[in-house]
Amino acid sequence: MAREGTEQRAAAREGVRVQPGLSVIVHGPNEQGHLGELLDSLGAQPFAAAEVIVAAVGDWARQEAERHAARDPRIVPLALPEGTGEGAARAAGAARATGRWLHFVHARDGLPAGALRMVADATADAPDTADLVVFDHIRSSWNKTGAPSGDGWIFARTGRRTLDLAGFPNLLHLAPLLGNRAIRADFWRAHGLTEEAFAHDESYLAQAALLHAGQVACLDQVAYEVRQLRAQSLPPVGAEERYAVVSRHEALQRLAAGRDLPERPRAVLYEVMVRECLRTFARSGMPEPVAREFFRRASQAAVQWRPRNHRRPAGFEGIRRSLLEENAYAKYRAFQAANHKRRDLKSAVVARRRRVGAKLSDHHYRRALSGPVDPGLAVFSAYWDRGVSCNPAAIAAKLAELAPHIHPVWVVARDKAALLPPGTDHIVPGTRRYWEVMARAKYLVNNVNFPNSVVKRPDAIHLQTHHGTPLKRMGLDQVEFPAASKGLDFGALLARIDKWDYSVSANSHSTRMWERAYPSHYTSLDHGYPRNDVFYSATADDVRAIRARLGIPPGRRAILYAPTHRDYEAGWTPRLDLASLADRLGEETVLLVRGHYFYGGAASPLAGLRRSGRVIDVSTYDPVEELCLAADALVTDYSSIMFDYANLNRPIVIYADDWETYAKTRGVYFDLMAEGPGQVTRTQDELAAVFESGAWRDEGARKALSAFRRRFCEFDDGRAAERVVRRVFLGESDETLPPVIPVDERTPAPSPEEAAR
């Protein structure tokens, strides 16, 4: 099958039409217009060796399918009457499909960028013994996007192996969706799953496919998005629909028994059944007669299908299981009530403790504020207490060199404390020592604001370092952009700004923008960003060592792709088909992909791509300055990393597929399309062509970068941290500080190409 996958990809690149390896079966009505979004996303994923069957239910869905089919030859519309059920729509789509593998996608759901290629590659490369390919997914609702599935722990154990249920029965814990698995077409038809689509719901089919499968290939990447839409109406749930939960699990138990599955998969399947039955009973709010009957049926199933030698779990869960098997409905309800009362009491105790703790903390803080300020104590924090990083970290390092008599203490969230460098003195917000240190410290340094509760003492110094040069609107300039401010309390913001004594700036543009966005009486320090000093002090040995740590082979071109977040999106999905882009740029190119820190690493849709070697997920790699030193070029959209990276005098390419939307919803200070640091691209094809043609570093790109550097790297010359420490901590005057070296006279760190010589 690996050879087959290679041949398909070669034919796709040459534009030759072959039998599709993968049929994507989009099925259902056009709920709230999401079918158009789904087909748009598929259209943006150029992969020829796949077909898209749209089993469109109703006129609106049919019109959408036909409109997209007119411009994408991969799309095959299949019109179905209004009211066609999900099972019938799936079956009709499968009957029309010609691919060797089937991927069922509900019309309301989504496929993240690159998902089509990932699934097609995984199915093409799957061994002949595999009947399924399973992969991870994310979950979105009407008000939140990109939440992790909960299946990550399973894929963390499977990796990209091919397994069977006997060897890894935890596959049965995967969310029972057809969308998170691709199914071999002849396997689907051989086991009558098309016919069962009429009789059973999606959850049954997803689990039945696992029970029938010989082997299962695992793809430890996110390749599906489940969307939970906000209901426009809430029809009552009938009794039979409630009982169907138990009936579905009994049908799966019969199927497992008929296939004579080993003991371990049977035990996991039983656990899945009992847990869902109890969860449904606890959360559904059934009328009393329906609840009694549901409990009776669940009890009967729990007794009938309990595996031999099965042991109940300990604690409260064990008691619940025991009462269920006894069909002790009244006792179970009493146990529920007692448990709810216990939880309510525990919550009340916790709340009371918090109130008492808050009063006690306030008392300690007020008492500490009455004592003298300690001139040898400095508090540092970065990115809302995430750890030692950014401008505060660079200042703290220089402080240890120039003023070792001043003791640094870092504010770090409890869950981040274990990640601190060894020996770092730190305080956890809310603790007694936290309030004592915050009250006594002479210097408070942050790249964001300290909490409102922190009092500004007259003889304390607050240093605001910021964490980027502003392209997007900030502070009070967000008033006209509600999508960006999201209910920001501007009065409280002004109160926090009024605590600043100094504001660090990297260029005159920033100085002017800070003055209008954060108007107050602070002094602007036009000294440069301390975090960027490393771009002038790093050596060729440093560059080689960083690339070695990242796993970049010698001689490869490394491109850092670092997009920013969108205020109109709650989660992150890469806006590029990264696997396709990496293929097009060739084996000599490595993509370093860094998601914005707002999204964290847990839900990253890049999990697993790092193993391919084509794309390395560096979303959680710190410090980011090392990634810049390792990269031959930067691709970004609107991230402030472009201003920092420009110090290296290396090519920058802007990928701005949604500039108009971003500028309208967030607001910007200048037109990046006209004043960018290099080539500006609007589509993935344009981006790839810029690198293929060499335009990424041609004369036009160099001129744009030169003008950009003069404007935005104005004060960054490698001695910013020294100037800040001497001015703020040692009290030196501006006249005695090291002068800023002109841009044309600076020597940045060697490029990877230069370091390799």
C-alpha cells in the first residue's frame, strides 16, 4: 500500500486522473450554512487523488454542492430529498463513492487545513491488513472553537502504529464518531455496515467498525472538527430515544459476543457501556417513569453482559455499579441525593475557605505595605506569570551581571513552577509570600500588567517592558473594535497604566503608539527591546547548536512559520496545508511551525507532524529567539515576531490570506500590505511560488526589508538590556548610557548559511 500511495501522489502532482484512493462522503442538510464553509475548506486543500461525494439533503444543501462542484472537479453532488435521514444519506454517498477508502463527514462539521491530505496519505500508506485508520479530532461549539477531543491520551500511546483490539483494547474508548476514522470501502460493504446505517446511529456504526476490524492504523494527528451548533429549537426527547442508548450498547455486546472477542476488549466495551448508561441517567433529566424504566434496562444489561472475573472499581463509582446491578432504583436516587449534598457542602466549605483566605491575604498584604520598601528586591513576571521569558528575562540576566546586589524573584503560576530554571527564586500568586514580596519590592517588572489588586507604592518603581511592536490596535485604541476588546474594562486599564514609571520601546513608532494607546505620566525608555540583544550577540556556534537541538539536518533550509491569533477565533487551526506546502518546497526545506501562545500546546493540531521530519511543531519551544536564530526565513501574518526577526536582516514573507477581515475586526496602525518587510502573499500558491522562484530574497524583498529595519529596529542594537538596567536600577542618566548604534553599522548574528561555512 505504501507503493500505491506514492503512485497516487505522483499522479496527483502531474494532474493525471486516477481512481481516488479516498472518497470523502459529506452528508446531511446545510445546517446554519456550514456546508458552504466545509466545501470552501476542501477547495483550499489541493489534493487530486480524492473525490468528494456530497450527499446533499434538501434544496439548500443541493444548491451549495452544485455551486462548489462547478469550480472543483473533485466534488460530485448527490441530491437527496428534504428529510432524508443521516443513515440513508451516508448509505447513498457510500453507494456512489468509487474510492478505496471512505471518510464520512457530516455537513455541519469541519476539516482542518491539511486534513484531507493527511487522511489520504494515511490511508494510502496503511498496510493491507488494516481496515480502519483512526485519527484525533477537535470540538467546536457555537461560542468556542478548537477544544481538544479528550482522545489525546489514546494517541499518545498508539503513535503511528497499526494495532488490533486484542493488543490495544483502549481503541474502544475513542469518541464513537465516523468522522474520526476512515474505513476501507470493501470492508464497509463486506460487513453490511451500509445496511446497518439505516438501522443504527453513528455511535453504533463507529464502534461496530472497530469490532469488525482486523487491524487499525493510527494517525496521531487532528484531522476532523466536530461542530456542536446552537439549537434553534429543542424538540422533546421521547422515551424510546432514551432507551435507545441501552439498546445500542446491547447490540454492540451481541456483536462482540458473536465475533468471540478476547477478554480484554470485551471488558473495555462493558466499561464503555456502563459509564455511558450511568452518565445518561445522571444528566438527562428524564421524567420519573422513564427514568425508572431506563434504570431497569441498564441494570439488566449490566448484569447480562458483565464479563467473567470483572471487578468493580473502588469508591463511589463501585457503589454506583453495585446499586445499578441490583436494580436498586430508590437506593441509587438516595445515594445521588446524598452525593449531591456532600458535593454542595464541600463546595460551600471551599468557598468559605477562599473567602477567609482572601481576607487573610489582604490582611498580610496591608500589613506588609506598612513596612519599608526593600531596595534590593525586584519582582519579575512575563506573559501572565508563565515563566522566565521575553524582555523581563533579558533584563533579569543583565541585572545579575551589573547589579548582583538586587535579588530577583519571579511570579509564576503554580502549574508552571516546575518548568523554571533550577535555582530560580519564585512566588506563586495568592500565597502569603507572594503578597509579602509584592508589598516590599522596590522594582516590579512585567511585559503585561500586574493585577489590579497590586498597590503602587510611592517609592516603588514599575517597569513596563511590553512584548511586541504594535501593528494591531492596543489599549484605548481598541474602544472602536469590540471583537478585540471583548468587554475590556478601560477604566481599570487606565488605573493599571497609571502605575507605570517607565515604558520600554524598540522604535519611535512604538513610542508614539504607546503614548496614544496608554496615555499616562510614565517615562518612555527608547532603549530597544532587551530580548532582541541576542540577535547581535549570538555566534555561529550558537546557531549550529540551536539547529542541532531542533533536529534540523545540516544544509537544510529552515522556514519559521509563526502566525498570530485572531480575536474573532477562539481556537487555532493552521491556515496553510502544511504537509502540502512542505512537499512542494521539497526535501531540502524544513518548516518550523509555532502556534500563538494564547492557544497553548495541548490542543495543537500539529501534534504528530513533527515525526514526519517535514514539519516540526515548535509551539511550546522556548525561547522563541532561538527559533529565529535557527531560521533562514520567517513566514508570518500579523505577528509582532516580524519586527524582532527583522533585526537578523534575513528574509521575511507575509502570508495575509485574511488581511481585510483582520484589519476590520482588530484595527491596525499601518497598512502591512503596502509597508511590509518583504514579499506579501495572499494564497498558499503565491507563498509557495515566492520560495520556488527565489523572490523571497530578491532585490525587491531586500529593499523592503531594509526600509522596515530602519523604521522598526531603530533602537535594537544588542545593548538594550544594559541601557535599561543602568537607567532604571542603577539610576544613571541618559547621557551616560551606551549610545544606540545606527542600523547600517550593526552586525547581526550569522545566518545558518554563514554559520555552516
